[in-house]
Amino acid sequence: MKFFIDTADIAEIRDLAATGLVDGVTTNPSLVAKTGRNFLDVVAEICAVVPGPVSAEVTALDAPAMLAEARILTAIAKNVTVKVPLTPEGLKACRTLAGEGTMVNVTLCFSTAQAILAAKAGATFVSPFVGRLDDVGTPGMELIRDIVAVYRNYPAFKTEVLVASIRHPIHVVEAAKLGAHVGTVPPGVLRQMFAHPLTEKGLAAFLADWAKTGQSILGARRAAAE
């Protein structure tokens, strides 16, 4: 499963990219607005840090204007993925961009029927929002299960399921169990995935026992060199 980071905070992206676990980044107008910076500058900086797909969303509502905005975004870097909404106009733009070889992330997917349309339009990624479905009493993971099952029936569909609106590590684990290709996670959720009380307890015990020996691996190396 690939991990994308869902943020426009360049400091967070740099820090997490250093782990080697980040395969891409997703942004949206709300995330960029939080930075208070120029949108194009933010996208360019992210693309310079992360070599994988970086989703940058258009804000136009009609296909011609979406395509005009997409031309500006794709000129920033080769790894820009144009993000379009799952609307008739968005899918028109998706079809054109995909035909030109541009990566497209079709966002705001809330049904399997919509996901089928995105795949037929040639989307690189489709983004079902599991957390927002959970919020309204609909199990988001059921949507992931259905989309993955449908896509497996049709080898001609090359669209990857990019699970979005992830709220906690369990969302990531469940999505991986279902075979989703990508999870886009907020920085805090990725950090939660590292944590387990038994890991922390075990490490503390090991270090306490090691301290009792009075030894140092670096010190031993220096002594041997002398």
C-alpha cells in the first residue's frame, strides 16, 4: 500500500519524507488556505521535496476552465497530479487530461457508481472519502470494499483506489486489508501508526538494562581504533 500525506504544510512533508515512507502528497484548497501562502509556490515546493505524485486541485467548475487551470498546474513539475471533482464537467476534463498522459485524481467520490465513471474516464486515482461517510452514518469501508471488488472484475480499469478522509490508523489497516492501492493520511495519523505502548515499554527496558553495563557502542569503537 502506498502512503500519501494529506497536507500542504511543507515542514511536515519534509519531516515525514525523511522516513522514506512517503510515496506522494495530496492537497486541496482548504489545506493550502491554512498555509497563507501562494498556491503555486506551495505546490512547486512540495514537488521538489516529494518525487511521487502531488495532487493539486483545480477550482473551476466547467471543463474548459478546469483544463486551463490544469495547464498551469502541470507546468509546475512533472509529478503534479491534477485533482478534479467527480462531476460531469470534472470527468470531461479527466478524459482529456488522461488522454494527454497527465495524472488525474478524481476526488469527492462517495459511491461505487461514481468510482466506475472515474475509471471509465481514465482517472489515475479515485478518492473515496471514508471519514465523511462515517460522519453521516454510512460505513466508509464498505465503499472501499465495493470499489476494489468492481475494479478487480475489469483488468482494463487502471485507476487506483486512493482512500481519503482517513481519520485514524484503523482506517489505514482496514483499507489495506481490502486491497486499496493508496491511503492518503494526515501527518498526525501517520505518526500514530508508529506508536504502541509495548514498543515504548520494551525500548525503555532495553535501554535501562544497557545503561547498567556502563558500555557505549561508539565508545567501544573508538577504543578499538586507538
